[in-house]
Amino acid sequence: MSVNDTPDRTDDTGMTDEEKRRDQLTSAPNAVESDADPRIDVTHREGVTRIDIRDDADVRPGDPTKDPGE
């Protein structure tokens, strides 16, 4: 199951979690729609949750001046 596979739930705002996330990430000055693109994949298997950074994520954690193996 990935983040995008979670059931749509609304609260008193009438927005789903995904809609709230997109709204927050695109409301900043100079924000573009691609700012809200998914950056992680979440899987749940046998009681274990795994979070992976997507290969196609434009924004990645860490120091961009160093190789991941350093």
C-alpha cells in the first residue's frame, strides 16, 4: 500500500488528507503544482512499515553536495 492508496477520509474541513497536503504545499508564494508531487512510498507488510524515498522525487533529504555513500 502506498500513501496514495490510503482511504479518502474527510474531517470538518471537508477535505481529504491528500487534498489538505496538496493545498498546503501549493499555497506558498511561487509554488507550482509539481511541489505537491509524491516524494515517498509507504508499504505495510506483516506489521512492518517501510518508507522509501521515490526515485522520481525532485526533492530528496540529505546534503545535495555529497554522494549517498559518503
